[in-house]
Amino acid sequence: MGRKTDRVNRTRRELLAGAGALGLAGMMAPAGPARAAAAPAAGGATLSVARGGKYATEPLRQDAINVTAIQSRVRSVDVRNLKPTLAANLEHVLHLVDVAQGSPAEWGGERLWGAKQDLICLHEFPIQGFQPWTRTELNKVAFDLPGPETEAIGERAKRYGCYIAFGCYARVAGWPRHVVNMSVIVGPSGGIVAQHWKARNMLGLFGENALIGTTVYDVLDRYVEMYGWDAVLPVARTDIGNIAMTAVGMEPLLYQCLALKGAEILVMSVTGGSNAESATATARYNRIYTVGVGNSVSPGNLGFMETAGAEDDGSVIVDPRGTVLARTSSHHEDAATARIPIGDFRKTRRLPEVPIALLRPVLEQYEPVFQPNAFLAELPETYKEAGALVRRRMQGG
């Protein structure tokens, strides 16, 4: 990329960043009604951020909800035998949802015991698994939203009157050849309630390789032009609470920004990450409920040890004081279930006071090693090509 193009892209980023700063400045303005808590952003759109402790919500259908984190295996589909292996993984996910609702098919589909679950959370790759696929292979593995897979999960959500949150590799209209690490929430109507792109990948930490799934940061300028700044860190405002999902690990500032945007429940779905530890700290620091759901021991996942990514501390549900309400009992397939008094929480919640005036100069002037928009200029085919791109970026190329 030439110097002229660099200057053009830099100017473009600065203009968009300035619009984002207007949104941050809006947090300092006098508070308005809770449902109208929004600040100006790019293109005259709104950035929904808490102002004076108030943030946008939808009316709750009930004062308390039951939440389950399903700690399931990672078993990668076989690209050479895609249809049956994908179907088997999907069927396993549906079975786990049935079990969480106390209604497995082998019991005739009736709930024999246990309470109805209002929110069921799975990790980021329960259906397709994970392998260092090429871009061509990944486009085969990815599926459309909506599609047969989300419709099958949506049928379960409608059957049980619940929300189901899970991650997947998705193809997105308008983004040819790109594959997005997507967090999806389906609701009681059976339809998709939210599609949250992964915000960013960790860069420079995988030796000669790097990930090729597209994140918001990889295409930031075009993403904002298409969807607006509010969609960069999205929050799903549902009738069981404000829900945010992220497959980004070790990113406390990102978690805090989601809380400041009004997230009441944060689903942290990172496979292979320290979700229990991170979820506990995130809940305490941001006064938010967190669901840290990861993968279990995964026999038969090509190229990985059975215990790869399985945490000794398990998956957890944590309250705003940092108290673990529920935890899986082992690193095998398991579930943690807790009751969240979402109505009382909303009435009494006090967001942490973030001294924006102190922090803004640092955040505005800090220059990261990796600038955004790398995948707008180049779309690597393999992990090796992505790694080479990362190294060039580290050297200023």
C-alpha cells in the first residue's frame, strides 16, 4: 500500500474516530429518559450509551430469569464429509439444549424435572468446531444467517420459549469471501434476535500464523459505513435483559464499554480461554452479570489434545459482586445454571463511574501497533498468509 493510500486511510479513520469521540462526549451530557439514552454518532445516527446512569432497555417479561451455560465439546466438521458431520454436531447441540430444559427426546420430549431455562449459552464453535482451514475451506464450513442451522436452533428456542446464544462461522451478505466469527442469539419467536461480529482477533501471538476469520477491527471503516458505530460494540435489548456476547478474550476495556452501553448480561464464549477467571473479574469490575462459557474435554478433535481449552475452573455464571452463582463441576460436558433477579438488578444497578475527562486524552493519542482495516486491503487465504500480513504490519508495512 502506497504512502498516498496510507494518508487517505488515516484521514478516513481520524474522521470516523472523531465521530466516535462525539459519542463518548455524549456520556458527559445531562441524562435523559432511560429509553432515549443515546448520543450523536457518525452520519447523524445514534450511539446508545449510558448517560447519567440511565441506558436504553426493553420492558422485562418477568422479574427473574433462569440462565444455563452449557460447557460442550469442540468437534470439528470434516470438510471432505461436510454435510453429515455438520448435521451430527448440530444434532448434538439440540440434544444438549433439550437436556438443559429437562426434556430430552429419549424421555419423550417432556420436562420431567428442573425449571424452564430462559437463556441458554454455548461457546463460540459448538456446531462447526475449529481447524486451521484455508479461506476456501472456511467458506464451505461457514453457514448463512438465517439458514437451516439457525432455523433448527430457533425451533428449540420457540418450543421452550427461551433465548439461545451460540457462536459460529458465518457468511454475510455484502462480504464475499469473508467469513465472520459470529455470536448469534435466537429468541422465543424462533428467529434471530442478534448477530454480533467478533470485535477483533489477537495479533502477533500465534508464531508464524494468524487467524483469517474477519472481525470488526479488520474492516472497521467499511463496517461503520454499512452498519453505524452503535453496531461496533452491540447490545441486544431483549425482554429478559440487555445481552451482549463476545468471543474476544483478555480485553477488559472492551467488556467495560459493553457495560457502559447498557449490557446487563455479558456472555463470554471464548473457547480455549480462561473464561471463569475473566468472567469473575469482569462481573466485579463492571457490576454486571457474566456467563463465562467455554469448551469441555473434546475427544476426537483432529489436531488437538482432548483437554485443549478445557478449563479446570470450568464455566461459570457470576453476579455483579463477583460472586460465582454456579459453576460446572468438571471439565467434561456439563452445565451451570443460576437464577438472575434481572428486575431488581435493573432497578438498583449503579454503573461504575468512569472518569472520561481523565482517560480521553490517553485513549485519543495512544497508537496501537496494529491499525484497523487490514482485510480491506488484503484478504489472506491461509493462516500462513495471515501471519505474514501480521509481521508486515508489525514492521510498519
